[in-house]
Amino acid sequence: MKKMVTAVAALVLISCGSSPKTINGTWQASVLNPNGSLAYTFLSGLAQGTGSAVNVSNFDFNSPAPCFATPLGQTASFSVTGNSRGYQTGPFQMTVTTIFPAATNNVLTLSGNRNSDGGITGTWTISGLTGCPGNGTFTMNVQIPVDPPIH
């Protein structure tokens, strides 16, 4: 009985002492039109910076993105407002912008929340050139690293 109590106490201390999972990682996004069809998919590295700033790296559309020719600029923010089920939770925002030499650029804005399941969900809009505006919902999930095969 004493061993069982000691084991349970150790598990409680380990689980209480572990830090919630941050937003850091490689994320896969599915950006959906109002009818549920796929508008865009992309991969992006996210790393929490100072305050609510998030550093965006290795951004790449996986699907055709005719309104977003390179070069592109990306910014993101994440404000930790809580912890749930082992994840930092709170509001998330990301923008992807074309860098045209013209006065009008296309801007994809994602606004949502990181949830207790670790994913990010919300809504999106595009503003800019004629033919590119749109809106809908999105989901983002962190990619699980794949272990190399054992030889």
C-alpha cells in the first residue's frame, strides 16, 4: 500500500510540475470556404516570441494559391490566457500578405483561438484585389514529428 501511495504521489507531482504545451512547432492549416470546400492549405513554423508576438518561419502553401504569389509576408500573435488539458490556450491571429509593388496587396487574416485539444480554430477573410476576397473557417493542428525508422 505504501508503494502505491508513493507512486500516485510521484505521478501527481510529475503531472503538476510539467509545463503546458506551447504554440511552438510546425502547423498544418486547412482554410475552408463557407460551403466547406477547401480554399487553401499551408504549413508554417510557429515559435512564441516576446509577449504575444509569434515568429513565423518556413511558410508554404500546399495547395494552389493564385492570390498569393511570392514574396509573402507573415505575422502572427498568440496571447496565453489559460491552460487546459496540457495546452496553453488563448486568442490567435495570423496574417499572410502579398508584397506587390502596387498600392493594393492581398491579405489573408486568420482570427481564432487555441483550444484545449491543442488545435487552433476560427474564421478567415481575404481582402485585396478584385477576384481574391473571401471568407470562411479554418483549423490548424501541430504536426507530430515522425521518428526515424530503426535499422
